[in-house]
Amino acid sequence: MTGSFIEPLLISLKTVLATTVITFFVGIAVARWMARYTGSFKNLIDSLLILPLVLPPTVVGFGLLLLFGRNSPVGQLLSEVGVNVVFSWPATVIAAAIMSFPLMYMTSRGGFEQVDLNIENAARTLGASEWRVFWTVTMPLAWPSIISATILSSARAMGEFGATLMLAGNIPGKTATIPVAIYFNIQAGHYDQAMILAVIVIAMSIISLTILAYYKQKINKSARS
């Protein structure tokens, strides 16, 4: 395998790893809060959180480009401290995180909503703090959903293309993830290289989904026994 295949693979793996860590902690925090939030704006907030899931990725990418561009307030503020997000590796992480966050959030929230409030209240009655209730009661009960959410969001991050191309561009060895490399290889007529990269993505996606299916099957067997 030549460097033309290795570089996009390494960039994608690095991006997916960083994205998974970010969406894992942020997704769990937001999902836990939304699972217990009963305010008037619950539906509106929920819609905004899952919006990237239904919007075209290019629209999300364009929005991020406007947000982090040099002419925007955020972009100008970052430029003053020597940080440029657009067309950089962090841009691939931001784009992938935004696009994969809804899957992490929705699936985790479902797990938290299935936790019996009476069990949490019983732990509080016994003197457990909110922090201890979360880690010793809520998290273990919601863990199957959180694992599923993590796998799904990681797979989504691996396949992210539109928003990444808009915000990070195609810089070989820097921002050219596997999906971006596939697109430009096809544009250049390098179908053999595009095919190899496509096979890599398909194989990694199948592995992720197989792990998810195996984990769900194991959970179901444990629940029956």
C-alpha cells in the first residue's frame, strides 16, 4: 500500500478517534440533561441538537465555514490568538463531530430515558450524591445504549464528507480523509485508488456494525438469562 492510501487512512483514523472522544463526553452530558429536562423549550432544543442529521452536509459545512471564517467574529477572535480553523486538521474533527453528534446524542438519550427514576430516587434516599447516583446507577443502566451510540457515531465520523470538504478542504497529508480522497481520486480518473479506499471504508463500516450487532446480541442474551 502506497503513501496515497496510508495518509488518508491515518488522517481518518486520527479524526475518528478525536471525534469519538469529543462526542462521547459531550453527547453523554447533553443527553443526560435532556433526558431529565422538562422545560417549555425541550422540543426546540431537541430539534436543534439533531438538526445536522437531517440537513445536507454541505449546508452544515457552509454554516461552519461562515462561523469560523476569517471575516466572522469567531474567526477574527481566533486569528488574534494565532489559531486558524479553516483548512486545517482540527476542521476535520469539528465537521465530523458536528455531523456524528446527533447519533451519539439521540441513542444515549434513549438509554437515559429508559432508566427507572425510582431507582435513582432510592439511591438518593440512601444518601448518595447526584454525582454518585449518575456513575453508580444511571450510567451502568444506560451503558448498552451508550456503547451503541459510540459505535454508530464513530462509523458516521469515518464516512463524513460534505461538511469536511467545505470546512477543511482537500489538503493531502493534512485534511484529505478517506471519503475526500475517494472523491478527488475519481475526479482525477484514478479509479483503482478510489476503489481501494472505498473497500477500506466498507470493511471498517462492516466491522463496526458487526461489533454493534454482536454486542446487542450479547446484551439480549444476558437480559433473558
